[in-house]
Amino acid sequence: MAEDDEGQRKPGGIAPAEPILASELVKYAEGAIVSRTLVDREQGTLTVFAFDAGQGLSEHTTPFDAHVLGLDGEADLVIGGQTVPVCAGQMVLMPADVPHAVKARTQFKMMLVMIRA
């Protein structure tokens, strides 16, 4: 975990009390998926992802609810067999124990929030 000039902890390298553009926390890479974990604690995680167009995460389940916030571009989430389009500014709940997948239609960035408690 990074520290600021006063030795204070900065989760994911983000300085406290400074506004940032969430869409700039992770960069696109050609033909790839890039992720950056901002918070990883027993109670939950906060991760940002950048998907190149056509990239995705295969179907899987998690034992906790996952909240997706679109930051840039467009993707299809498949949740329990239903395709749910998502774009920048939209938020979607992927319920615990329900199979879900992500497929980027364009370059797509998202923030994933998972609460374990």
C-alpha cells in the first residue's frame, strides 16, 4: 500500500481527500484486460477493470453480491442467463451465487464493488 508524504496509508495508491476521475485509474491495453485493486479487505474489495473491445470474463459465481459501475464504453453482463447491457454511469447488481459474465462491446472500464460482510 502506497504512502503519502506524511506516511499516511493510501488504498490502491489513491491520495486521501483528493478528487480523481475513476475512469483514469486504469488504462486500456490492446487485446487484454487490465485490473487494479484499490481496496482488498476482509469486509470487501474495490477493483477497477479496463477491457479492450471483445475481451471478457467467462461465466463464474461468487458467494457475495457484486456491484458493477460502468466508467467508460459499453459491455454486456450476462447474469443468470439474462444479457444486461451496461454503459458509463450505469450500475448493475450481480447477485451472490448467480452465474455471471462480462463481455466488452467496445473498450470498457468498470468499477467492481464486492461487500463480504
